[in-house]
Amino acid sequence: IVLNEKAVERVCGCEAVSILPVGVVAVNGDFEKDDLVRVLADDGTFLGIGRVAYGSGEAREFMGRHDCKPIVHYDYLYLE
């Protein structure tokens, strides 16, 4: 999944935060709920991996929305 600049700032900041659909700008490839996916900045920089709460179809559908649960909860996010 690819994050916008604001989401990258939040995820890489001092506080543990989840990846919300509003901060996602692209969902690449196909995956199922609970799969591990790569998390990237919009410039292609690798940020880490996380366990997704949605399959790729749902993640694409919810991308950019404010009213959905996190795509990757911070408990299941590993950043490099």
C-alpha cells in the first residue's frame, strides 16, 4: 500500500499510529485480509510491512475515506 505525505509523517512520527484509509493513495497487487503487505511512501520509499485488515478489493474501495477502520493497525505495523 502507498501512503500520502501526511500519512507518512504521522506513521513515521514519535507516536504509534495506525494506517487509515484516508492516507492511502494506492493499493498495488492483490492480497487477502490478514496478509502481510509492504508499506511505501508515495515516492516509492519502503517504510515497512503490516498486516492488513482488508483484502485488496476492499482496501481500494475504502482508499481516501475517513469513515473506515484502519487498514493496518499500529499493533501489526513494523517500520524500518
